[in-house]
Amino acid sequence: MGHGQHRSRSPLFEAAHLVLPYLTPSELAAVAGTCLALRAVSRSINAARSLDASRAMEPSHPIPFLNPISPGPPPLLAVPPYAYFVYSPSRTLSLARSARQPWPSPTESLAGTLGDVEVRVKIVWCGRKGWGLFADQRIEDGQFVCEYAGEVITTCEARRRQAKYDELSSKGGFASALLVIREHLPSGTACLRMNIDATKAGNVARFINHSCDGGNLSAEIIREAGDLLPRVCFFASRGIDKDEELTFSYGEARVGSKGVLPCLCGSPCCLGALPSENT
Ligand SMILES: C[S@@+](CC[C@H](N)C(=O)[O-])C[C@H]1O[C@@H](n2cnc3c(N)ncnc32)[C@H](O)[C@@H]1O
């Protein structure tokens, strides 16, 4: 029996393969520094994470993390491939049985089903904006791209988390993904607020960056017959070419407000400030 085979059968090696995937990149790096066996396990976990963000949960294709800025195999800690992220694919939803409400702009109705991420996408490192979601194939106008999956939390919890996220973001190196949706009555009165936090659990939608020009995706609120809580789904708002970044508008920027992050969308109408939730 070779040395490698012996090591792969040791209880430490087997336990490490079960436990280490739950660690954050920095925790994994710390463990990797303790011995050669754990270093090998950490390397293989990092490599697997970089090859498929969905951990093989999107059946149609893997969703790779790509870093064109410093290409090559990902070093242990260089850019965190969302090690701690809990991936949750969307459940299939029938559009024929759903009420579809444009948010914020109206589009035509479609028939069909929404579910897994079926268009090929990839997660690309964009430097100061962090990671971004890109098309890895041509996407036609109106085509379903993905649902915004995440933890559905109370408004009280959303306020608590947003305050924590704002503090972490102001120090840099942290990207939150807390989406607040408000449904309004025709009178304009808000009737339902839903908070979806995809910061630590969700799907590829949490990598979609903001663009002040509205981007190339439209977000729609979809409610299946009998469901109280709506779901937020992204559709292409125009034809999108392979390798284009997928973006949408996060909302209205609170220009001049304290703690607002600079916007780097690069569009000609950029307001210079990232919209943030005024909880
Ligand atoms: C939903 S996440 C998007 C994915 C994120 N870039 C990442 O690396 O995880 C939202 C965060 O991305 C960053 N971001 C998104 N759009 C941006 C933009 N136009 N300019 C600068 N930062 C942006 C901000 O840090 C924001 O809080």
C-alpha cells in the first residue's frame, strides 16, 4: 500500500473531509498550516469549491469561480471562494399557476417553469466590486436566469443584520446580499415587506452586482397560487452576450448619506453611490 493510499484511509483524513468543508477560507488556511495531511485536504476542498459554486446542486452545469486578474489554480487564501456559503437551489415553480408582478418595471407575461439555473453562468472576480455573475452563453431577451434564493428573515432581524453588515462593509473585504422587497397596494401603501438574506446562504443570484443604468436583468415578484410569500426571479431585460456581466438596479441611491459605499458600475449614468436599504 502506497503512502497516499494509507493516508487517505486514516480516520483523521476521512473526518477532515467531512468537517473541513464547513470552515471559512481563513479557518481552512489555519487548519492547513497544522500538518501536511490537513494541508492536502484543504487544497482539495479549495479546488472543488473553485470549480463549482453550486457544489453540484445545479443539475444542468457547474458554476465556476474564475479569477482573470490573477489566473491559475487558486492559492489557499488569495480570494475567498465563498467557502462558508450554503448553496440552495431554487425549487421549481410553474409560471402557468403563478401571478407574476413586475418589479419595478412592467414586462410581458410568460408561460413555463422556473427552477434550477439553466442558463450557463460563471462567477468572475471583478477587483474592487468583488465577485460578479457573468453570462457563459448567449441569453435571449425575456429568458429566465435565476431566482434570488436566501434566508427569509423578519424585518427586526433584517435591521439587526444590516447594521452589522454596514459596519463590516465599511472596513472593506465584505459583501452583504440582503434584499428587501416591498409590495404595495394600488393606493401606494406598503402592504408586505419581505427580507431575503443571501449573504451566507442562497444561490448564484447573490453574486449579481448593481448597475445604475438598470443593468440587463429585470427582477420580478412571482407568487405561486396559494403562496403567501412571493419569490423574486431574474429575467434578461434584453439579449445578453456570452461573457457580459449580469447586473440589475439595487434601487435608489441615498447619495450623500452616511456609510454609503461608492458605486463602481462604470455606466455613463452612474450616481457614484451604491443603493443601500434604508431599513
Ligand atoms: C449582492 S453582493 C454582489 C456580489 C459581491 N460583489 C461579492 O463579491 O460577493 C452586493 C455587494 O457587492 C458589491 N457591489 C455590487 N455592485 C457594486 C457596484 N456597482 N459597485 C461597487 N460595489 C458593488 C458591494 O460590496 C455590495 O454590497
